Amino acid sequence: MIAPSYLLGDIARKLGADLKGNPQQRITGLATLQCAGPEQISFLANPSYGKHVATSQAGAIIISLESAALATCSALVMDNPYLGYAQLSHWFDTTPKGPVGVHPSAVIDSSARIGAGVSIGAQVVIEADVDIGDGVVVGHGCVIGARTRVGCDSLLRPRVTLAHDVVIGQRCHILSGAVIGSDGFGFANERGVWHRIAQIGRVVLGNDVEVGANTTIDRGALDDTVIGDGVKLDNLIQIAHNVHIGDHSAMAAKVGISGSTRIGSHCMFGGAAGVAGHLTISDGVQLTGMTLVTGDISEPGVYSSGTSAETNRQWRKNAVRFRQLDAMARRLKELEKKSEGRGRST
Amino acid sequence: MIAPSYLLGDIARKLGADLKGNPQQRITGLATLQCAGPEQISFLANPSYGKHVATSQAGAIIISLESAALATCSALVMDNPYLGYAQLSHWFDTTPKGPVGVHPSAVIDSSARIGAGVSIGAQVVIEADVDIGDGVVVGHGCVIGARTRVGCDSLLRPRVTLAHDVVIGQRCHILSGAVIGSDGFGFANERGVWHRIAQIGRVVLGNDVEVGANTTIDRGALDDTVIGDGVKLDNLIQIAHNVHIGDHSAMAAKVGISGSTRIGSHCMFGGAAGVAGHLTISDGVQLTGMTLVTGDISEPGVYSSGTSAETNRQWRKNAVRFRQLDAMARRLKELEKKSEGRGRST
Amino acid sequence: MIAPSYLLGDIARKLGADLKGNPQQRITGLATLQCAGPEQISFLANPSYGKHVATSQAGAIIISLESAALATCSALVMDNPYLGYAQLSHWFDTTPKGPVGVHPSAVIDSSARIGAGVSIGAQVVIEADVDIGDGVVVGHGCVIGARTRVGCDSLLRPRVTLAHDVVIGQRCHILSGAVIGSDGFGFANERGVWHRIAQIGRVVLGNDVEVGANTTIDRGALDDTVIGDGVKLDNLIQIAHNVHIGDHSAMAAKVGISGSTRIGSHCMFGGAAGVAGHLTISDGVQLTGMTLVTGDISEPGVYSSGTSAETNRQWRKNAVRFRQLDAMARRLKELEKKSEGRGRST
């Protein structure tokens, strides 16, 4: 693998950044302020890292106008340096691209439609009437069920499972081990015995959706499970049947959304947060890590639940009191009454 | 795919429902009350949805005798409308059925016994001495380890892993990405270094068990991990080694059961609930979502722990007090003593 | 499969145990005290199981010197009986070993280097410039990305995914469904829209690392994600990008470690514990199950958060008071002031 190499002037032009420095300077890598060397470019996105700018060995830095004075090396000045970093990161991406064409070990039903410029890896299985859009990459070992559609330029990493009748938008990125469109968890109980309910809805993903490794998105029971445009889901997330997630919401790893819940747009959920079923969560709701939501949320804002770690020795004392909390509240009320009575009597 | 079409009289007969309407009426789909059209059938299972009956465009509705008066369309009257819906759902299931036979890309050890009417998908691997019962479907990309037995009419969706010496009962349904029989998490510590313990038990699943997508069930350390008849496990669940789960218990996504714990029959665990190791949980225990169980539960009933979401602003104030809870309890006690002394003195 | 059979004297010699009994005694299995029969060996590691020794039918027992007097059968006396059990367990392991060689259905790039004595299963995919060390086993259906290195004697169970540029040490054990090296969850936000950041770091695993079934370890954004020697990770764990885990730390199932957090050595995290991002956790920290860590921990010890299950009826009363906790604390303070004033005035 030959290391990439760019001229600083070309980078500045591509990012739309204002260059303070030599446009002929050669850049061969991208690194953090602490790790970057003289041929590497770095960035200052979080002002609290400003202290590292002076001591950084970076050859150039992407930086905001407000912080630009800190830079002692070449500077690419732009409004949103983190966005600049995001854009530039793809220039240094070493992810191998699968070759255009179909690997001979792939098993593809003759009725499947395969677009132009598609790469299909080894050991793939594609069932009947699947539609693979132009420029799609299907990684090794993926399985795609009947009638599923994958939009143009989407990227399926190795070992993704798409069940039947799933719709994937354009430019989606599905990571390894993800399972999209498996059966929702629906059963009817008859005298203690569970009877399975066939899940006849679909999963529909918008454009530019990210689905993390080993994340599961269940198909709808009757209607569809719907994931909006630009939604980003981290690893090991569970999206149950009939859930709707609004555009550009992002969820960290291990989040779980129970059946039929509707999540608004531009939400941000911290790791392992959970939302109960049949709820409505408005746009712009943020949940901190491990928060449990058991009721509707109708206002944007940050929400939390639970407690955070203390020494086990202290925690044991406090946790046992949690079980006495209602009693404590009543005793407090009682004392207040007495105190007031006493106040009045004196 | 040709849409299915049935006569209402045939549906009523099959469900054992009392038909109020024209038995010749044609039904081509199943939908919610809000979405159903005049050729579709719907159901009223939850009385709180009763308000949707009057405005529904459904051509027919499965409904209880108590609610039947609400229906303005044809009605299929039966005791458990949700069960009727469950049964009928399979008539409209569009999941493709794999063809009977073995896909040529499958790798099957010559010692494996393959029953009658079995469908084995592409890219499957089946090791030595595996026994696949009659009518089993093995989805694409599944791997089945040596000596494992899969009971009649069980359905393995694509990319399931069954390790060696696993026993799967009849009519089980194993969803994509599930791993059954991988090694339990057992190590002996010697001066800070962990030494792996070979996991020589098995996993034994009863009949009619559902295992969700990307769920993991570990093999026993010495004895077996045992999942009873009719148990339903949702996605991303962890069942550790030596766990026993009683018949007809159901667990929502992301539940975790630690090693050697015994769960009774007819339990229902909400999403992300967790049970510590070496515990005994009686029959009929229900856990609400995210509940943590750290001790035995000997009585049926509903159990909970944790707190639920409030605004982060409020939560920060309350959560910091949680750490003072024991101190608050002591101060409260102190005040009560004083108050009592004062009461006595006056 | 022929059952293994050993002489007790050979076992004692191998474990370095002091044998009280007949070295010619034949041992054909390993079982718990309650299940062992006269041809089986058992062990007493937890003193609380001492009561089972007298009634056990075991033919021999691995036991400490302090407890040896309890044994009525042959005894293998050693300091750490649990370690003895761990060592002996491998003698009775029935996991099938893949044959040395490459299965004809495997797809292996011609530039890959395959060591001596390697076993590569069916339906495997190995990309360009991969380096597989001597004695490695690659289970069926694994996918190994370009330039990834797997150290000698490591064992990949079926359906593991290693992305490109991953480094796996020697004697590692990677369980089915694990995904190592998938993209970290990194996005830059521009006016509400998320832009993906290419993840150009690697994942580097030390020697003797265990990675559980369906566990995900993300590659670094710029630097590497680093897992130390002897680290043991259970199933369904999420390790985010840039995380470092110190040597010999162990984490139970469903733990989540957020991005850029550094975990020390010899830590032990209970099931479903979670650590927020950008934190530093010292050596020797233990977290109980479901604990949430939101700040640095600089001292070894046991830490906890949350509450544990009580009846839902009681819990509802207490949980509602949690939201009043700050108000209660203020009211308590107020009463104390009054009480003190009253004390002074009288």
C-alpha cells in the first residue's frame, strides 16, 4: 500500500479553508495534535485541546479563526474544523475497495437486478428479485433476501444480513453483522403458551443511514419499521418492530427502542439508553447514557435517569435507603407538620 | 409475487370465529384498524383502540363479543382476537420459503443425517454427525457444528451459528446472527492471570423456542444450559453458561442472564433487564425494562428497579442527593428523636 | 466420539497436585460435585459448596489442603483447586478441531501468508496481504480483511469478522459473530446533518485475549484501539474507537466502553456495566453489574450505581420520590435549621 500524499494548497481548496502557509507543502497523513509529525495535518475542534497546539509537531492544522493565532505551523482556517477533519479523513482512508464485478463464489439468483459499477464479494447470497443499485458494494458473506432493494452507492460491509422485502436508501453504510428485517418479537398468549405472529411489514431505511456492527432492526408486524434520512446507529442497537426514527437522529451503541415507538428528528441518544414501547419522543431529544424512558417526551432537551458510580461501600448504604424513600418522604412530611404545629403553638 | 386472497367464511371457519357478515366476502390483506382498506381484515385486541373501530375502512374485523357492537363492517367474533390475528397473520406471510433440497454451494459432511423435506441454503456448513430432522429449513450461510441435532420443522434463518453438541427441539425458530453453544465465560485466576476453562457442557433447547437476531446462548461449563419448551427470546439477549429457563418464559431484547441462574416458567422480562449469577427466580416473575436483579425471587409478581427519565437539569439535582441518601436518612432519624424528646418534654 | 480416559496418577502429576488415593484409578469425566459419578473427578473451589463433598459420588476430587479432610474419595490436593479444574477441563474438551489445511471452498487471496499447521474452514474469505501465523485455526465462514495479522495458535470460531489492518496476538480466542475492526462511530455535524469521519486507526489485540460471541471492537479514528495481553471479553460487548484496555482485565457480557476511554489493568466489570467516553479508569477497578461510570476513577476498588429489584408496587412509590429527592433534602435542611433555632432558643 502506497501512502497517500497531497499538497496543502489542494487540501485547502477542497475544504474551502483559508490557507496560512505554503500551498506546496506536502501532507502524507492525518493525526491528533499529540501524535502528528511534520508531514501530517491535524485539527483543533474542541477548544479544551488548545493547549496541545503550541507543542504539536504537526505540519499543518485545521483551525477556527478564533483559535488561529495559536497555530505555529501552517493553518487551514475554516468555520467548522471538525467538519474539515471529517472531509479530509476520507482522503487517508485505507479501507480496501472491493473490485467492480461479482466474485465467482457468490450465489446470485438470476432474477436479481445488479446495477452498474457494483462490487459483490465472495460467499455472498442474493435471492430472487433483489435490486442492487449502481455503485453498491456488497461485502463478503452478505445475505440479501428476496425482493430487497439496495439504493445507489450504499456500502454493505462483510457479513451483513438483509431479510426479504427490505428497502435500503442511497449511500447507506451497513456494518458487519448487522441484521435488518428479521422478525419482530410478536406473540399472542393463549393459556400461557405463546403463538408466533408472522411479521409481514418491511424495514425501510432512508438515504445516508449508518447501521452499526451487530445492530438489529426488526421488520414491522403489519406496517413498516422506518428509519429516516441521515440516521446514524452505532453497534449492538436494537430497533424493534414498527419503530419510526426521524431524520438525522443519532444513537450510540447498545441503545434499545421498543416496539411501535416513534422517535423524532435530530435526537441524540447516549449509549445503552432505552425507550419503552408505544411512546412518542419529540424532535431534538437527547438522552444521556443508560437513561430509561417510560413515558412520552414532548419537549426537546436533555433527559436522564439512573445514578452514577460511587464506591460500593457507599453505594450499598444509599441503595438500601432507596427502598425506604417513600417511607422517608412520609416521615419528613410528618415532622414538617409537627414543626409547623409547634411554630403555630409558640 | 401474487397477493393472497381468501373468503371471509373460510377465515372464520379456520379461526373458529362466529361470522357476522357475508362468507363470500374476499379478503386480500391484514392491517391495523387505521390502515386497513375494504378488502383487508383487521382486529381489535386492546380495548383502548376501540375508538378506531368506527372510523376504520377495514372490510372485516376480528373482535371479542363484548366489543362486537362497535363493528360497522363484517365481524369475526372470538374470545381472543389477538390470537385470531396471530393465526391469520401466517396466511399473509410473504417470507420466501427455501426450496427443498441442498444448495450446491453448501458444504455438508458425509456423516451428517439430513431428514426428509429439508431445505439447506447456499454457503451453509454442516459438520460431522449432525442430525437435521424432517422439514427443517437451514438458511443461507448457517454453520452447524459436529454432533448437533436440529428437531423436525425447525427454521434457521440465514447466518445462524450452532456450535457442536447443541440440541435444538422441534419447531424452533432461530433468527439471523444468533450464536448458540459458544463457550461460556469461565476462567480461573492465578496471580492476576486468567486461565480459560474448557466449556464441556451443551446447550439444549426444547420445542417451539424462538431465539432472536444476534442473541447468544453459551454452552454449559460442565452441565448443560437448558432452555425450556415454548421459550421466546428476542434480539441481542445474552444467556450465560449453565442457565436454565423454564417453559414458556419470554424475554425482550437485550436481556442478560448471568451464569448458573435458574429462571422459572411463564416469566416475562422487559428489555435490557439483567439477572445476576447463581440466582433462582420463581415461576411467573415479571421484570420491567432495565430492571437489575441481584437476589433470589421466590414469589411471582412484577419487579422493578432504577429510575426513569426526567430533565437532565432536575435529574442532576436528584442524582447528587442519591449519594447523600444514607446521610439524609440518619439526619431524619435524628430530627425524629429530637422531635419526640420535645414532644415528651412538653 | 470415544470418551477420554486417564489414570488419576497422571492427572495428579500434570496438575502438580498431591494425590491421596490410587494412582491407577481410571477417570473418564469431569463433573460438578452433585453430578459426578465414581469414574468422574470433581473439585471444591468455593468453600460454601463444602457440604456437597460428603454426599458426592465422585471418584476423586481436586481440593485444597484446608478442605482435604472433607474428602471421602480420592483427593488431589493443591493450592488453587479451581486452577486445577481449569487445566483439567481441557483434557475433557470435546470441541472438534478443524483439520490442518485449507478447505476447498475457502477464498484466499494469493498474497496472503498462511503459516504452518493452519486450519482454514469452509466458506472462509481471506483478503490480500493477510498474515496467518503458525497453528492458527480459522473457523467456517470467517472473513479476514486486507493486511490483518493473526498471531500464532490463535483460534477463530466460525463466522468471525476481522476487518482490514487488524492485529491479533498469539493464542487469542475469538468467538462466533465477533466483529473486530469495524468503523468507529464518528461524525461531524453541519447544520443538523451528520458527516461520516473515516476511521483510519487499527485494532490491536495483545496475546491471550478472549473476545466473546457477537462482541464488537471498533477500529480507532486516528490512533488505534488497543486491547492488552490476557484481556477477557464476554459476549455482546461494545468497545468503541480509541479505547485502551489494560492487561488481564475481564469484562462480563453486554459491557459497553465509550470512545477514547482508558481502562487499567486487572479490572473486572460486571454484566452490562457502562463507561462514558474520554475517561480514565485506574488499575484494579471492579464494577458491579449495570453500573454506569460517568467520571474518572483513580483508585482501585469496587464501584456501583443504580438500584436493585423490589416489587413494582413498592418501587413505584420509591421511584416517584427519587424525583423529589433534591426537594426532600432542602426540606430536611430547613427542618434542621428550625430545630436548631428551637434548641438554641430553649
